[in-house]
Amino acid sequence: MFEPKVKIERSLYDSLKRAASAAGYSSVDEFIIHILEKTVAEIETAQSEEEVRKRLQGLGYVE
């Protein structure tokens, strides 16, 4: 199975490692995956809400 790899600066990794430990995550990878999943979900929701808003505007329900 293909596992993508992402390169980040050591200082950022060290910060993520400290944050993961403080937040109770079992690994830096688990912490990063959680952050990325949460961020993607927020962006997708925002895009969906914007689409709904535009449709409601088109129907005259929202100004």
C-alpha cells in the first residue's frame, strides 16, 4: 500500500510533537491526521454552506 509522506521543518515537527503529547495523542502522526481531517471537514462544510446560501439568495430567501 502506498503511504504518502510529507516533509516539514524540524522546528514545526518538534512543536507538533509537544502539542500532541500535551493533548494526549499517542503519536505525532495521530495528532496531525486528526488536525488535517478536522480542517478538511471545516472547509467542506464552509463550501457547502456557501453553496446553500447562494441557492437561497437565488430563490429570494436570503438577501
